Amino acid sequence: MGDRRLPPARRQRPPADARRRARGIRVRGRRRSDVRSETREAGSGTTEATAQPEASIAASCIQHLESSTSPSSSRISPPASHLQLPLTEAQLTEIWRGRRYPAGALVTRAGVPVNVIFQGRPGRGPGPDFRGAVIAGPSGVPLRGDVELHVRASSFRAHGHHVDPAYAGVILHVVFDDDLGTDTQLPGGGSSPVVALAPWVAQRADELRRWLAQPLLWREPCHDAVMRLGVDGAVAALDAEGDLRFETKVARARDAVWAGGADQALYEGLLEALGYGGNGPAMLQLARRLPWRDLAARAGDGATRALGLEPLLLGAAGLLPSQRGHRGPIDGYAAALEATFAREGLAALPRGSWRLWGIRPANA
């Protein structure tokens, strides 16, 4: 692709016979041709409203605030195109993802400002809405973790997140309405501060109108890097980052060899790689929970070696039927795996160590 300009997109038209058939369709008592002519008269207004969904959110917020103080508000029906407050979780997600808010909008209940260095990447599947966010408090020390969004703060507990280990890394709970008035309790006994947008919406109606009508304040770093550095500069930066990543991996492997020997280091590296992006940390824990020397000593020799490895690895991983809460009958092979692991007396990884969603079966 490079710097080559792409041709403009062409509008795809339906077949001629389909257009002829559509002319006779009635839309709520009117012919489609009448509706089409009215749409032409509407002109670019519809296009502008569609192109800027943030403006609809802003208009909704302003209308909500004005109608709440107007004596005739009960007789006014808002336009169907306007969204209603409180904002939905999808709208909160769009605001957070695009950073469509002034810097002073994010303040904790105690009045502590929250500085968002990086809003994180959208989570895929169950778990926090954004992962890997970087946030700095008043001290300026960056804190990396996850961000969860809700319309109301109480939804965190109502959805069962307070007992789900996937939410243990949440460092900020962003809500529209803080209906609890306390920090969000996390699994494992920790807590996360809550940032509510409702007070800011109420105090900054005019500012909200301007900010939500603006385009995205965040673009992916690669897009800006190419614009700043040019193609050659961006390629050179990628080469330098690749060299640094390789050197970091070499240093990590060297430390692993010094700590546990070459066999254990290779074993840890293989298992972590087989975990791919979703379960690499859990596979590394498994390699350390069941070290190579113990696995090799217990696995047996010859044709029975593979049969000896399977119950040890599955059991230490906590993935045998009984460890996953299975209550129904199991077949003879699974029962044999259970019995073999029970005889070894090994400890298993805690429940919740594995990510079981958004994983390709071939990578499992």
C-alpha cells in the first residue's frame, strides 16, 4: 500500500429490478418514493447527525439537564434521535476509548484528580472492559492495570465481578452514577477507586456540549509515528524496538538458566509459548509448580511415558473434571487420570488461573 492513494469508494447500487419492486413499498401509509423525496429535502442534516454520534450524546445530556429544571418539561417529548441519560455502558465505553472528556472530568469521590496516560485496550470476551491502562494519581507514579465501566457503581457486585479473579487487576472503576459511595471491592480483598461522570455532567453542561462534539483525541501510536517520522523513520524505530525486545528475551532466558538450569529454563519457555497470548502466564506458573525434574522422574519410561505425563500436567493445572466442579459421571479414562494424579499428592494451580474464553481451540 505505502504512499499510494487509494481510489474513492463507489456506492454499490442494487439491481434494477430490485429498485423497481421497491418503488411500490409503503412505509407507514406512505409510498417509498414519498419518503425518498422527503429524505432528499432533509439534505445534509441527516448526514451530519450520523457522522457525529458524540453530538447526539451531548444534546441528550443538555436536554436532560434543561428539562429537569423547566416547569413545562413534562409536556416536552424529546426527539427520537436524542439519547437519554443516564448514559449507557456502550456510550461510556465510546467516551473512554476516544478520551472525549476534559482533563478535569475524572475526579474521585475524595476530590483526587485521575490522570489517564493510556486508556488501555478493549478487552475481548469476559473480563474488564479495558486492559493494560496506565493511570497516574496525585503523586505522578504510573499504575498499570485494568479499567471497568458501568452505568452504576453497584453493577460491579451485581454482575458478580467481586468474586471473579479476572477483575482482580482493576485499578479504576468508571461509572456514570456512584450509587454506593464507597470504593469498589475487588476479588482477593483489594479495592479500586470510583470515578463518576454524573457530577461533572451536571456542572459542565456547556463544556460537555463542546467536548463531546470534538473528534477523537486519541489515535493509535503507529498512525502518528508515521506522520511524524516518515516511512523510513518509522521502519528504523520498529527495527530498534525489535532489537530491544530480542535482547530483553535473551536476558530473561539467561536469568532463567542461572536460576534453575538449562533444562528447566527450556521447559518454562516451551510451556509459556504454548500458552500463546491468553494463557502464557498460567503455563509459566504450571512449569514452576511442576518442575521439569519432578515431571521427568514421575512420568515413567518408554510407551507409558505419555500416559504418565497427562494426569500430572492436567492435575497440576487444575483442569481435571473434579477440579473444574464437574458433578456428573465421567468415563473410565478420565477416572484413571483422576486416580493417578491423586496418588501423586501434588498441588494444583488455583481456580481462575486459566483464561477459558476467546481462545482458539488449536491454541488450547
